[in-house]
Amino acid sequence: MIRKMEPTLIVCGHGMVAQRFLEELVSKASIPYRNIIVFNGETYAAYNRVQLSALLSGDTQEDSLPLKPDAWFAHHGIQVHHGEAVEAIAPDEHRVKTSSGRVYSYSKLVIATGASPARLGIPGEELGGVMNFRDLNHTRTLIELSKSRKRAIVVGGGFLGLEAAEGLLRRGMDVTVLHRSCHLLNRQLDPDSGKLLSDALTQRGMHILTSTSPTRILGQERVRAIQLHDQTLISTDLVVIATGIKPNRELAQNAGLACGRGIQVNAQLQTSAADIFAIGECCEFNGETYGLVEPGYQHAKTLACVLAGTTRSATYQPSEIATRLKIGGIPVFSCGKQAPDEHTESLIWQDITTGGYNHLLVRDNRLVGAILLGNTSQGPWYQELINNNTNIQPFRAQLPFGKPYCEAAA
């Protein structure tokens, strides 16, 4: 049965970015859609994925995760179908088919299907006890397994892997982190700050192995050990794989939409089909895909303006996005370039007593990168300098010490 509900906006997916888009859209003075329908493949409403690490470590409870109560959707006339994903899109017919077999017509379609955990591609990934740390179900399972299993190996020393490692450590497990780069958080930190972070986590009881990677996961039905590239074997009861993500582009690709690594979009988040748009981790703009929520929020704001008709000239303009997180209670901030080159100068300040570390990268009297460990209070100001392309010459010497010192010198 074909259900025609026009003008209708359909949203595929209901993660944090899709929810932000809905909030931005209904905040507009007028919305040109009689029906807004969301198909959510998960069985629960949009929740705060950023807080999954706090849930794993025991610092928050599940009831704090939902982004909006059911009453909010009812108030705005938004239909949300949980546990029912869009399985196929017919762009020429402006129709979608869902996992329940229902067919709906749309005026505009937004794809916000997110991303899936990347695989290692090694033998043994299918064994019991080999996990990802990506969604609420993963987190629930890890919490349950931590009650009966003693040893865990986390593959990946990025922020997601370290958050998983910290959470399991807090739950009493013996945790080893394997990271193929020479230092932790290599996409956010330089080698020196990565080493400082590693030392701090080691002091907390975490085992860190850098410049190493697994080649095989061993066991019969359940994981028993992991084999490294140098043939070393490490016994374990649990393996958590946190080595990046893969954009969920299959829905669009099967519909004939242009895809690269993700679903290709223009500056108005429009795909190669005029009435279909994509936002968040599933999309690709100018060859870039996204692994953080903040760019997705920028997508959501832009697309809401475009589809509400309030600002049809609205365009997505990428800016330097900062990474802000705490690992083992240690604040980390990173924005812009994190590796110096022949065109940059490094301004470095380190407080041996407190463990604070600032590494600022300057090019042509412009700040182009900031790495902070420990005291990160000046991070937002450094981000502002980077995005505004501010001339820092008047206070260059004071820059590593923060805004108050620079204002006094200017």
C-alpha cells in the first residue's frame, strides 16, 4: 500500500544530528511540510552518544541520555517510527520503502544514517567477546561483560578507544590499549603531548602499547588471546575494536546517488538527486567525511534554513572544529593543524609541576593550530583566533599564556 502524504518531509535515521536538524527546522517561523516523518532503525529515540563513555564508566545513568521526551515530537506533529529503517529509495518516484514493507511518498528526503564501526579485517573478529563501542546496545553489553570478565584489550588509541578503555578500567578490568601510531590521539595531539597523556594513563593502571597492531584474534567460540604483528600473544577475555568509522552510504548508493567514501553533497547538503539531502557522518563534502558531531550540527543548521525556505542561499561553510574531551580526568583540546611543517613555527609552553602543555602552531603571524593538555581553558579563544584568521603579531610572545596576557600586551 502506498501512502501519499504531501507535502511530506522524511528523515532516514534519528541520531544526534537528525534530532538537531528537527529542532532547527521547527524553530523556524513557518515550515512548508504538512507531515514530518522520521524512520529510526534503532528501537529507542535519539540519545546523547557523547555520554556513552560516562555511562560506561558509571558517571551517568541511561535515563539522562534521551535528547527529547515523546511529548516534544507530539507537540510538533513529528511522527517517529522506532525500529523501522528505510531500506530503499526510489528517487524518480519520490518514494521510500521501509523494513516493515511500507511505502511512503516524500517531497523532500533527508538521509542521516550516520556511520558504522570500521573492521580490522583480521581472523577472529567474529568470536564472542569481540565488541565495538559505538551505540547504546554496545555500551549495555560492555557493562554486563565487565561484571564477569577480568581482562580487556582495546584496539585503537583514538578518543573513542581511550574512552572505552577508561570506562572498563573504572569498572575494575585490567585494560591494555593497542595503537598502531607512535602516540595516542595522533589525529589530535603531537608526539610530546601524546607521550604525556600515555604516561598519565599508565600511572592510573592502564597498559599502553603504541606502534603495534593485532594480526589475529584467537579462540574457539570466545576470544582468548590476541596476536600482535611481532607474534606476541596477549591473553584477554574481551576485545573492543575502536579503529574509526565507515559512513553508511549504502542506502544512497543503492538508489543511484553519487557516492565517494560517503554520500556526496553540495554546499546546501543536496545530493545528486535534487530533493534528497544528507547530513552528518554519512555525507561527504568536498572530499571530506566527518567523525565528530559538531560538523553535523553545522549541517543541521544549514539544511534547516534551506528546507524551511527562510534562507535558500544558506550554505555549509566548514570551519576548524575543536576536539574537547577528558581522558582519565585529563582535559584535552585540539584545533587546526597538529603537526608542524616547514611553513609553521611552534610556540610551546609546558608546566612541569601541573603537567600542563600548550603547543601553538603559527604561520605568517596567524594561529593555525592549538594543542592543549591539562589546562584547556584558553582553547575556545585559540579556536576563535584560528577561525577568524587573526593577526597575532601584537601579542605573539604572550600567546602561549592565554588571552589575559595577550590583552595586557596588545
